Amino acid sequence: MVQERINGIAGLATLEAAQPLGWQAAVGEYERSWPIRQADLHKALSARILALTGRHISPEEIYADVHLAVAGVDGMTFRLYRSSLVLVRTCAYCDTGCFERPKISNLSDLGSALTA
């Protein structure tokens, strides 16, 4: 019984020692994927804006991190996050806060976001 407890504890210690390597590998892979993810976000936002507005936005005009991409077009700010495109507007009352309009999937949604 005592031997089982010792082996159990030793096994646990071994498992804990091995686990960080797996976590480190996952974090390393995630960090290595950043340039590809950012490039994909640049392309996706540029293509969505082109399809909706006919305006080509170059990758240099788009800010992107690993999770989202943002671009300005004629004073309007578009944000792509988790495959959802939204229009971000400044609060008309305080001029400091921002509001996201509902998700934009087509030209009608864009029109609604622009008029709301």
C-alpha cells in the first residue's frame, strides 16, 4: 500500500515534469503561427472590404494582431474579429466611446450599419 502511494506520487511528479514541455510546444507553435495568422487577417479584411465597397485596401493600411484586423475607409472603421466584420462608430454623445454595429455579411447589412 505504501509502495503504491510512493509510485503514485513519483508518477505524478513525472507527469508534472513532462507536462510543461507539451504546454511549451503548444505556446511555441501558437507564437510561430502569428505571421501567418496576421497575413490571413490582412487578406480576409481586405477581401471583405473590396467585396462590400469596391475599395481595395492594401495590407499596409490594415492593422492586425493575432486575433483581429482593423482598417479605416472614408472615415469609417471596419473590424474583423473571429470571422465577423463589424463597423465601429464613435459615440455621438461623448465622442470617446465606441460602438460596434451588428455583424456585416452583405451590402444590405453595410447599409444598415451606416444609417444606424
